[in-house]
Amino acid sequence: MAEAQKILPVLPDGEDDAEEASVAPRLEREAERIAEALVFASAQPVSETYIAGRLPRGTDVGSVMARLKSRYAGSGVNLVQVADHWAFRTAADLSFVVQTEEQEVRKLSRAALEVLAIIAYHQPVTRAEIEDIRGVQTSKGTLDVLMEAGWVRFRGRRRSPGRPVTFGTTRDFLDHFGLEEIRDLPGIEELKGAGLLSGRVPSSLNIPVPVGEDEFSDNEDPITQMDLEELGLLTPKAEEDD
């Protein structure tokens, strides 16, 4: 007797595609929920690398975050990008609602503000270059205040005699001032519109485009462990081992 042939169910043409199409949105939504939870649970901006490591393999993290950002646009809480990190922040027009009297307002001296602006626009920049732009000597205390605030960091060393240290801004600087990347700093026209520049601006005035946080100029080397030890910012490794 011939073996009975197994009868397999055959789906109508196009039904397989329809089933796959219905699964895709569910997977996308689940990826968004995971990313949303990761950012919400962190007090600090979360990197895309960290998020990607916890999403299904092959997920387009950029697309997931873009959809989430769009979903929160216009709400009381916004999803904002800070370099390659993401964070939830109170909508800018509602910040006054959540301010409390206990909040300490960080006030910078005029000198510190000038130095911060120079570093932001001219980075990478050395202390000597800062003083040349300002026309006055810059005290170590001014730079210390900016570094303690977490807005300025040592970023490299210039390939010139003495190998002076270069300064740059940090991700916390971007986060505090609501910038996605350093190139989002306002240009001349925006500064005029905000009343920060007078109408009689010298024609020679130029607002430079700063180098990105992880980019190095042609005459700059990244700062190393040895450099930090030399600057007294780290204990020499040999001493740590002892």
C-alpha cells in the first residue's frame, strides 16, 4: 500500500507577505519601547552604542531614536540628542515650571564666560591662544572653574614647541546649552538676532566652525595617559601598582 502523502496547508498568494508585514511594526514598536526605557531609566545621556547592544541584532538604532524623538516632539518632555547620546529633557518652554528655589544657579564671571565662548568657537585652542584672542592673561582659576563645571576638558596637545595642551568643550556643555552637536552653535546672524552683537559688526569678524568633539586638527595629537600624568591629573601607573 502506498504511503499516504502528507498534506501541507498552502496559504493563498500574498498571505505570507501580509503576515510578515504585520510582524514588522510589532518588532519596531518593541525596539522603541526598549530604547525608551533605557533612556528614561538613566540620569545621564545614554549612548547609541549602549542602546544598540540591548536591541535585537540588526535594528537600525538611528531610525528607532528618530521615531521616538518625533513622538515626543511637542509634549512636555522631549527626547533630545546630545552628540551620539540621547536623553529626556523638559520642553524648553516649560523649564520655568519645574524650577525650584532649591536649585543652585551656576553663575560664571564675565572672564569665565569669555573663555568658555572662545573655547567653544575656537576649539581646539591652547591657553596662549585664548589669551591672544582676549588680549589679557587668563588665570588658571578661570579654567579650573569651567573644568569643574564639566563644560571644558583637556582634549589634546599641539604639535609645536612645548606641546601645549589644547582645550575643548564636553558633552555636558552640549547638554546644558541644548545643542545636538558643537556645529549647532549660533552664527553671526543668530547672535545679532539675539542682541548679543551690535549692529556695527566689523566686516573682518569671523565665527569659526569648531572641530567636532572626536576630531583632531592636523597639528594636534590626542591626549594620552602619560600626558595626564605629566599634567598631574592622574597618578603614575607605576605608583598605582605599588
